[in-house]
Amino acid sequence: MKKHRLRGIVDFEEMRRHKLKTAVYLVLRAVTTVVAVISTVSGEWESAMTCLLTLALMMIPSFLDRRMRITLPTAMEIIMVSFVFAANILGEIAAVYESFPLLDAILHTLNGFICAGVGFGLTDILNSDERVRVNLSPLFVCLFSFCFSMTAGTVWEFFEFGMDMLFGTDMQKDAVVNTINSVLLTGGGGEVTHIRGITETAVNGAPLGVNGYLDVGLLDTMKDLVVNFLGAVSFNTLGYFYLRGRGRLSGLVNSFIPIRKESR
């Protein structure tokens, strides 16, 4: 009787998580579709394409599940689709990045954490595949997971750079700084010129009105990679102790590790 009761509780929890995931998918897809229609009608083609890209990215968990037979934990799947929605619809189209700059750092930290979970799960999937035997120590599993996360973060920065260069977007957000260090301004020789207290930048003789020097993406890129690094380190710190047999971490870590479906 006790075993049946426990099984009923587990089934109820799975059903509740499935309903929550379905609700999140429906709401985010509906909002994205509405924004896509409005953008198309108003002739904002860049926003419309961003919406289509967002809808396509939201299909990745379903693709992994059906084609590659890899199941994502409910918590991870919800965070992934929410991340895609927040980054593209809220951040880029609704310009929340400008009114709430901390959102960008939060999302890139989450990206580092989630991608570390994906890399962590890949080692387990490969190790369970009879065709490929991979037996790594906990330290090397975490190292692979960390490298996977940082590679994913770097590729995303390549994507932002390419979009800005090829299509004139501003995914690498500008930043205003008041100090620069430059070798070029000295005319060569390796000596560094330090310019501090910059209060105005002019382009073609016209002040930009930004109260400092305008950095056009370097600081944003480096900040994104730093917080991605922090997310990856955070996950792998938990993952290392999880692999060393600390049961208290199993629930949290398992919520972010993809697993392969068992063959029927």
C-alpha cells in the first residue's frame, strides 16, 4: 500500500510539472506569434525575423526528444525556452536591456549554467552508449562540461559580432567609459597613453552627447563571457560534489542534466 501511494505521488508530481511546462510553452509561443504578426504588419522585418528565430529555437527541446531521444528535465526545459524568449523578445525587441541592463548579465549567467548542464549530461549519454565508451573521472567530467559551456558562450558572441557586422544590428551593446589606454595614440614604440576623465566624444566634429568615450562592444562581450564563466563554474562546483556522492545535491543537479531515453 505504501509503495502504491508513493508511486501515486510521483505520478502526480510529473503530471503537475508537465502541465506547467505546457502552460509556459503556450504563453511564450502565443506572445511571440502576436509580436511577429504586429512586426510584419508594421513593416519591422528585423523584429519579425527575430520572432521567427525565437519560435524555431523553442523547438529545440522537442527536436532533441523526438529525433535524438534525449530528454531534458522539466526545470531545464522551462528555463531554456524562457531564456530564449527573454533574450530575443524582451531584450532585443522590447529593449528591456536598455531599461534593465542587469537582465543581460542574468541571462548570460544562466546560459553558462545551463550549457554546463548539457555538457555534463553528454558525458553520461556517451558513457551509456555501447558504441562509445567514455569513462572519465569527476574532475574530467567537470572540465569537459566547463569547456562545453564556454565554447557555447563564445560561439554566441561570434553570432552577435556577425549580426552587427553583416546586418547593422547592435547586439553587442555600447558602453560609455571615461578612461582609455592606447598604444596607437603614441604613434608606436610600445608606450601606452593613458587618457582619463573623458567627458565628451565627437564624431566628424559633432559631439555624441554620451558624457564619455563610446565603446562599441568590447566591454559587453567580455562581461558576457565573464558571467558565462561564473555560471559554468557554479554548475560544475555542484556537479563535482554530486559525482563524489553527495546525495543532497542530486535533486538540483539532476534538474539540469539531459538524459537519453531508454530503448523500448
